[in-house]
Amino acid sequence: METKILSTSKQDIALAGKILRGGGLVAFPTETVYGLGANAFDEEAVKSIYRAKGRPSDNPLIVHIAKKEDIAPLVEEIPEKAQKLIDAFFPAPLTIILKKSPLIGKTVSGGLETVAFRMPKNEIARAVIEAAGVPIAAPSANTSGLPSPTKASHVIDDMQGKIEAIVDGGDCEFGVESTVITLAEKTPVILRPGAITKEMIEKVIGKTALAKAVLSEMEEGEKAASPGMKYKHYSPKAKVFIVDADKKTYENFVNSKKGAFALCFEEDEISIPKVVFGKENDDLSQAKLLFDKLRELDELGAKKVYARIPNKDGIGTAVYNRLIRAAAFNIIDLKKPFTIGLTGQTGAGKGYVCEELEKLGFKIINSDFVARKLTEKGSPLLGALQKSFGEDILENGELNRKLLAKRAFENKEKTALLNSVMHPAIIEECKKQSRHPCVFDAPQLFEAKAEDLCYKIICVSAPAEKRLERIMKRDNISEEDALLRINAQFDEKYYIDRSDYVIYNNGQNINEQINRILEVIL
Ligand code: TXA
Ligand code: MG
């Protein structure tokens, strides 16, 4: 099939209408994204939308109308709140879901008892619908799973040869799809955020919920409030990560990522290849550009992309909602002080892993070194230790470490007392030294309750005989003493259960294991 590219002239709009009435598919611009339209009352035409997009058949379509009077025949009834929204906003980037009338076939509704409808603000869109003379079922005009089209060229890329025509009406005004709200249940729920925000809606109809899946990943077995929620969305070929960080931290982090792309704001100072999606404090500019830039990244052959996190207010909710899906919910949280927490039993070989991570550009923050520094002559912490463990643990101002150890490891209570003095001070100092990407090398990471401060935690593990051998050699002690130390610690399972990843250090392919983990998390 040859796809006609139509203009917005009267004649071309009339032709688009004729094709639609005759059962053909026509893509047309709206204020949100381009839609792929078919006569909503023609089951066969509607089926061909699903085929052209490769869309799962249980994912219903939005019915587009040109006049408010055309709503009533589509629905069982128009409840008061729905009428209020229609009066306040239509025509608008707002889709309302109500119980459907028998006129709506099961292909359009994806087998549901409800129907989604909207009256676009874009005049070309309304002119096309008017010219067709029937309601138009139209999803976004992209191949299922890809970013929605915001320019005619995007539609051509995805739909050339699969549909009868494309009306080229230039770039879409908003760039993210309409807000979808259901009024088919007792409480209104926003299923998809868009340019009509929750605040705007609440001013008209009062309390409105935001579906949980809007801002977070659906849990396994959770039922989708909207079928569209459960499918992969807006995904470019590149692996995308959202970096949750302030401007400076983002810049430092991203600028160390050789071979990757930044998806950043105009203001960001970036030295690796970058694609800019709007200005930092301008959610409208971000919405308008997001899908276009995701497509551009594919054209540029990007393999890995680090996106700056958008502000989640206003239309930013919609931008964030699309971006986390494009990123398959991969969010690197650099608001946490430490990029990686590294822990494990003594003798497991953390040292080697640290050296390798240091070569890869990570700053290593070693809790043992910090602890030593904090207990050097003159440190204020010494006073606190004296209070708990006796004045005589200091000799001429120097800490007698052996004596402190003897007293602190006498029993569990004493050990806990030592930890309660040392751990908070160590963590505070380590936080001060952190800058991303960094490793918090801490044998007592869990005992110090520092897990929430780390983006991901890796534990290093090794067979007991390896650890024994290492400790004896490292500390020059007997097998008996080494065993005492090993047995005083938690077992391997304690660390593995609490960590995100494990590196098995029996001397083989450690670097491969490190790379595999970094590949997934960074
Ligand atoms: O801005 C827009 O809404 C664009 C333009 C073309 O109007 N259209 C659009 O359609 O984004 P689509 O099909 O890509 O997204 C519609 C979303 C899907 O997630 C679908 O699951 C949901 O709305 N939806 C449609 N009917 C529904 C219903 N009856 N109940 C729950 N969710 C529904
Ligand atoms: Mg879509």
C-alpha cells in the first residue's frame, strides 16, 4: 500500500474524511501526539489499527469526537462529574472513561464494559473527524512499544506502507498524550497523567486519585487499572537510566560515562554526546521534546542513555511517567550518598574488588580508615569513648586500641556500646567525603544500618578455606586466631540476603562479575 501524505488544505481534509468513512486508516495530528484513526463504528477498520500498530487486542482505543453532542450516544449515561469536566475543559487533551453504550463494539473497548472518549483541542484533528462524519477510534500512531509520534515524520517512520494516509499538520503542541481519567468507578482516578493536571481536575470535581502505576512499577500479579499500563512503552532501542540527582552531581556522574549519551536539559554542562529535551524549569518544553528526542537517540545509535530526572510537578508528572517507562523503571538514585555499598565477611577479598572499582573511576571511601582517623590524637570522639570505656583507654592522648578492643569485645552489650559511638560518626564523615560514583567500603555496613544510604549493595563472598588463608597471610596470625575472627562474624547468608548483588571471589573472573553488575546497575 502506498501511504499518501496529505496537507491540511480543505481538499486534503475532505479526502482524509472520505478514506476514514470508507474503512481506511488515516494518521492525523492532535495537540498531544499524532493519532492513527479509523471509523469507530466499523469493526473491521478498527481491527486494522491493531494490526498496523502490532497492538495487543485487549488494549482499548480512545474514541475521538468533534462536538460535545456526539458524546451521549457512546456512553450509558453522563454522570455529573463527567459533565462538569466536559464543560470545563473540552475540547482538550483530556480523555474520560465511562460505561459504554451498545454502539461501542468490543474491538474498540478491548472487551471492557467502558469506553474512553475525547474531543481534541487541535482544529485539524476536529476537522478530520468532522469530515469523516463518524467518531474516530485513534491510538497514538506509533508502532506499539515505541515512543509516540509528535511529528509527521515519526508517523512516516513507523506506518509508511501500512496505512492509507497521513495528514501532516506539523509538530504537536504538547508532545505527551492526553490525561486519561476514569469516572466509571466511585472515585475518579487518573490512569495516565497529561497536560490537564490533577490540580486542574480537582478544582472542578474535587478529590481525584492518581493510579499507583503512574509513578511506580506495577508489582507482579497486580491488576492494571488501564490495560495500557501493563505493556512496555515509549522504549527506544538504547538502555535508558534516569539519574536522580542535582545538576552538579548529574553532570559529574554523566561526564565520566564514556561511550554513553546524556538526555539532559539545556542548562546542563555535558562533555559526552548529548540530546537536549527542554529547559530545567520548563515542563512544557520537556513534554514537547521528550518523544522526539527518544527517537533521535535511536537514530544516533545510542546504546546507553543517562537522563536527567525531570521535576514531577504539573505536566512534569506526565513527562516523568513517560520517561520512567522508557527507562524500564531504571532509576539511579544519586540522592543517596554512596553509589555502591561494599561489604562481606573478613577475608572475602573486598580489597581486590575495591582496587578494580577504583580503576574504573569510583572514589573509594573505606570505613576502617575513617574510623582510624576519627580516633587519632585530639579527636573529639575520644572523649565519648573514654566516657563509655574508661579514662585509661587514652595514654598521653593516644588511644590504646588493644585496651579498647579488650573492653569493647568483652560482651555483646559492650560491643553495641562501641558501635553506638563509632558508627554514626563514621557514617557522617564518610558522607562528607562521598562524591559519585563512589564505593562505601564497609565491613559493618548492615550493623551500622547504612543500607539506605547506598544506591546498590554488593557483598563479596569467598569459600571458608580461602578466607582463612587470606586472613592468616594478611594479618600474620595463626589458624586458630583466624578461625576465632571468622566465627565472631555473621555467616555468608547474612550478607547475601541483605545485598543486591554478590561477587564470588575465589580468585577467578572477578572482573567479569564486576562488569556484569555495573552493566545492569549503572
Ligand atoms: O492524546 C491521546 O490520548 C492520543 C491522541 C491520539 O488522542 N491517543 C492515545 O491513545 O494516546 P493510546 O491508545 O495510545 O492510549 C490510550 C490509553 C491506553 O493506555 C489504553 O489502555 C487506555 O488509554 N484506555 C483506553 N480505553 C480505556 C478503557 N476503557 N479503560 C481503561 N483504559 C483505557
Ligand atoms: Mg499509545
